[in-house]
Amino acid sequence: MNKNNTSVFQIVFSILLLGCANSKNVTYKNEIIKSCELQNYINDTIVVRGFYSECVEYSSFYLVKKDKCRDSFNMDLHFSNNSNFEDYRKDFNQLVGCNQFVELTLKGIARNSIKQYGHLGSNNSEFEVIEILNFGKIRN
């Protein structure tokens, strides 16, 4: 590589590095993204990443990676007194209609002891949100 190519390479590499550093898609240490992994952490404080949607008075939260355990963890989000929900209330209010969803990264506790959570027991698990770590872009 000659000197000019090396300089161009360094500039491009620096731009890419800065772009990645400013990215909002952060991965958290020990983040759980598959439902089968979640089975091992019931009642523990964990970090999960998944998709949240609302339709009329119903809502659900699924982890991002589909696996054979997914149907066992259709979660209702319960925002505890410790959560920073109020900081994101306007973002949640932008979810309108039944065809929208948002990717969330949450710190909290998964529960599935009673098998009926949420509106009319429509969810079979609950995630008590201690903190919202990331609120993604609302998508259709």
C-alpha cells in the first residue's frame, strides 16, 4: 500500500469507527434476545431486547429472536415504580393502530407463575420493567 492509499484507508476507517460509536443500536452485556434463554432467568434481574406492540387495549412484548419457546413468553410489560417510563411516555403515545411496533431494550424481572397477565389475561408472562434502556424507532 502506498502512502496515499494508507491515508485514505485511515480516514475511511476513522469515519466508520465514529459512525459506529454514535450508533443508537447498543448491545448490552448479557442481553437476552431468545425466549429459550429467558427460561433460565425467571425472577432474576436481566436485560432483554424485544418488540412491543399495542392493539386497542391489548399489548405484547416478544424477544427479538424467534425460537421454539417464543409462545411461552408473550409478555405483558409492567412498569414498576422504579422505571423511567415517564421519560418515554410521549414515545409510547406515538404507538397508534394495531400494525405498529417498537424495539425496546429493557432491564427488569420476567415472571410467569400465574400464566395470565395483561388485559383479560391475554399474555402468559410478565416483564416488570425496572428501566427502559433503549426505545427504538416505531415501525409498521
